[in-house]
Amino acid sequence: SMKDTIDVLLSEDVINTRIRELAAQIDADYAGESVTLLCTLKGAVFFACELAKRITIPVFMEFIQTASYEGTQSTGTVSMKLDIPEEDVAGKHLIIIEDVIDTGRTLSVVKEMMLKRNPASLKVCTLLDKHECRVVPFEGDYIGFTIGNEFVVGYGLDFDQKYRNLPYVGVIR
Ligand code: IMP
Ligand code: MG
């Protein structure tokens, strides 16, 4: 219910400080270029917007959506609900923006799919990395925070579509 108790894991201040650092790193790594942030709906929207606002080189925004997580159990299959045309990827410096890398299944599929469309470069930026939960090997390039094996909500992350709007990342007690 909406009466769940949520413990703060990462405060808004801590997250925003880290996002500023990631933006500065992207500014430095892509100096003189522009980047296309490929945001995965819905969870990464909050993170992608905050990151985009702090990047000073030219930024383009694109959106894709993969199959959603059911409750706290991954279905293990990945499908595209919303895709973008090949010409929006070809020749672009693409950075896939994700809320959390858990098993690694989603991003390994998405990354392979995007690589076939010949981007100028392709990196992955995630707010959260549950590194110990990998089922398939996958490494992000820009990691906000590495966290343990716990189900988190807020800052875009949901539990059955709830709690995305929390301004912090928390754990349902
Ligand atoms: P993966 O394919 O297992 O890496 O799963 C990535 C997706 O699972 C994310 O984009 C989230 O939608 C969802 N997910 C994984 N862990 C969590 C969590 O702790 N809270 C909310 N969503 C999660
Ligand atoms: Mg989700």
C-alpha cells in the first residue's frame, strides 16, 4: 500500500552531487563533440533530465522503452516497447542512460541492438549498479552508485509503478 515505510538509501543531495560529477566527466570525455542521451523509459527519466541539465556540451535526447519489471521478480526476457529509427543512432555519440543495472539482461540486449546501428561511439551511464546481481556479464561506463542486492525505489525507480517521484532512492522496509 502507499503506507509502506521507506528508508532513505541515497539522499537527494548525495545523488545531485554525484550527477554533477558524472556530467563533468562526460563534458571532459566528449569535449568538442555532442552527445545523444538514449534514455530508457520510464525509470531513467528523472536521472537523464538531471544529468542533461548539468552537461554543458550539446545534448540530444532520445527515448526507448524495454519490457517492464514485474514486481520484484525479473521475467528474464527483454523486448522493445518503444524503439527509435536507425538514423537517430548512426554516427552519433550515444550514451544509454539507465536507472539501474541488475541482472544485466536488459542492457546487454539494448547495447547489442544499438551497436548494429553504427553509432560513432556507445557508452552506458547508470544511476545505480547492483553489480553483485549480474546473471549475464555487463559493465557500465559511468556509474552513479554501486549498491547491494536490495530492491530500491525513488528517483525514477518504481515498485509496481509506485514511488518513482520520490526525490531520493530508498528501500521499502
Ligand atoms: P536487468 O535487466 O536485470 O539489469 O534489469 C534492469 C531493470 O530492472 C531496470 O531498468 C529496472 O526497471 C528494473 N529493476 C532492477 N532492480 C530494480 C530495483 O531495485 N528497483 C526498481 N526497479 C529495478
Ligand atoms: Mg522499472
